[in-house]
Amino acid sequence: MLKKIVLVFFILITINTYVYSSTETVDTAQIINEQSQALDIPSFLNESESYIKSAFPDMDMSSMFNSAITGKIDNKTIWSSILNLFAKEIVSAIKLLAGILVIVVLHSIIKSISDGLENKGV
């Protein structure tokens, strides 16, 4: 008896799901568009562009967002942008350290010359 009830319940669910999925066509682009308008995603993307452009000038947030929604994220572009940013920071830090090292060496040379010229007699 219990097996018959479970079997009938399973058949009804299967038929109901089949009828629902066959009569209703789902347009994912339309759903994505409706949801983005409801959540005000375009204004968020426009505002994020102003922040992103200073650090990552070659990135487009709207195309990245659209590719992320569809599941086709281009990680290579993201990683190359991040590595370029880190490379610029490392180069600037090395230049700063080299400048400090030059100043220290010049200071020690001038200090030893001034100590050598001092009159220690009389």
C-alpha cells in the first residue's frame, strides 16, 4: 500500500514537472535583465568603473559582470591586471630603497671626509 502511494506521488510530481517545463520557455537573458534592473546593477557598475579605472585601466566592469553571470569568467585578464599592479608597486619600492641607499652611502662618505679634515692637534 505504501509503495503504491509513493509511486503515485512520484508519477504526479514527474508529470507536473514535465508539463511545467515544456509549456514555459525560460529566457535567461530576460531574467538577468529584469533582476539587474530590480537590483539597480547598472548604477552600481557605473560607480565601480570610477574606482576600477584608476588601478585597472584595461578592465571593463560591465563586461566582467556579464561574463560572471553566464559563468564565463576570464581569469587570465584579471590575474594579469593584478600582477601588473603588483609589478608597478614592487618597482617603485625598489626605486625608493635604491634612493635611500644612495643617500646613506653619500652621507657616510661625506662624514668620513669631514672627520678626516678635522684638526685633532693643538
